[in-house]
Amino acid sequence: MNISFQPYSLHLKQPLITGNGKFSLRSGWIVRSYMREKCFYSEIAPLPGFSKESQQDVFQWISKNDIHIKKNLNNLDWIHEIPFASIRFGLDAIRLQLLAAADGKSLHHYLNESALNQVKINGLISLLDPIQADAQLEKFIQSGINHVKVKVGIKPSQELNLIRILRKKYPQLIWRIDANQAFSAEDAVHFLNDLKNEPIDYCEQPVDFSNTEALKFVKDNSVIAIAADESAYSLDNILHLIEQDAADVFVIKPMLIGSIQEIQAITDLIKQRGKKLVFTSSLETVVGRRITAQIAAAFTQDPEIPNGLSTGYLFDSDLDYFTEKIENGFFYLNQD
């Protein structure tokens, strides 16, 4: 099997500061394989502070298992034995793209013949620079985006005031709040209930990812729906959160889950239990975002639910393997 791994590092235009850390540089590997002179791409990019594995873990595993990867890429059972989710994601995405191409299909249509060729998306802004946030909101609106996610939990009082100001200026927008574990349970309830009259879709991960009791407390005492993000990292953990009724929404980052089969099992569970499902990228390059968009197209619960895929603008420059088309609030997919 012809397969290669090319490391990359991309600088962000400005540091993205969240309740769980700061991102100035995004690094990972682009996976390449060929079929009939056509190149297929995937990505392996553990997200610091979110993924259980580190960049060094990935580098050492790939270096040690180069021969095994080429020999076993078509063996899904072997892929599932890999201890790191980002590697399972990257290798399985390549495996399935090759199978899809052999069948004359795109990845999303191989996964679901009824999949649409576009995915509705939300925008993402930081509130630390109000002028830049305002300018980016204008761009999102011009591109047809009407749901916007904002990072909170760094300067709560300032954030509350800015959300109210921006909401009045842009009444057509619906807001998603992302706290990245920044709050205690009590502080989260206070913060969210202060926003009870604003058009808030939900709040992601207000408390520590490992504290199911605190997450449920916020859900039970907040007027705003609560989403599990960092807590939603495995089938067993998501089942536990559902059984404890600790979240209304589940935000799925495919890079942090693993193989596409694992992702499908999770999405099937969320749909069966009547919870809301949202896909989002993990600050990947255009390669990873494109695969995440294809997964969202294939497994979406409702094509009208926006997914988090509009993060390419955060980079100084992105990789040039694909041209990303975002128009009318949708991420558009090529058929091939």
C-alpha cells in the first residue's frame, strides 16, 4: 500500500484563547495515498488539551509502525487496535476514501447514498478583541451564516456585555456559547441565566469534562440547553452522559473519536436517544475540515442543524490541497 505522512505546522493569525488554553500554532500530519494516479488525503492532528495523545505519541507510533501501516491499512480490526484516536481517524479516512473511489463514489456518498453535497455551518469568534469580532460577524453574515459560536469564560462580565451589544446589532444571529470547562457549576448557572433573554442555542462544556454531576447540575438549573463537548469523547462516556441526563446536545469532534465506524456508532446512539447532534472540527487544516464535513453530511441528524466547520479563516495561510467553498451559510462538497 502506497502511503506517506507529511508533517505540517500552521500559524494562527492571532492566538485563539479559550477557557482550556491558548492556540497559536496547529501541527499534525497529512496522510497521502494513491489510486489510479489520483491522490487522496487525510489528516492526523491531535488537539493539545483535548486529545489524550500528544504530537510526540503520534510521531513515535507512526515511526515505529510504518511497515505495519502499509500492510494493514485495509484491516479495520487492526485500525481499531491503534491506541490513539487521531491516528485511527486519519488512517480510516484514507481507507474509506480508497474504497469509495473504487466504487466510483465520494466519501460522504459511500457512507450514505442519500447524503447532501452541502453542510450547514456556524461561525466562530473570540470576544477578546471586540473590533475584530464585529468585523468577523459582518463577514459571516455576508456569507450567509446565521449561527455563531463565541468563546467565553475568560472575562465573564465583559463577555456578557459584549454578547448583549452584538445581539442587538445583529438580531438575525443565533448564538452558541463555548466555555471550554472554564466555570464552576454555580458560576456557569449564574452566567447562563444572565443570558436567559438572548437567542442562545446552547452552551458547550461549561464545567470540567470529567465531572458529570456538575454538568447535570448546570443542565438542571440553567434556562439554556447544555452541550457536552470535551466530555463526549467515547461511546461509553456518551452513553453514561445520556443515562445521567447530563446534556441536551452532543458536539462530536471526529479527530478526537477515532475511526469512522466509531463515529457512526456514537451518532446512531445520540439519534436513538433523542439528543441533538452537532459535528465540529478540531482546528484542522482544510483536509481535516473537508473530511469532517463529509462525515457530517453522511451522519447528520438534521441538515438544518449548523456544524462547526468555518475555522479556516483563523490561519495565516492554510494548506492548498483543496479549495474550500463556503456560501449561503453552507460548506459545499465536491461529488468526487
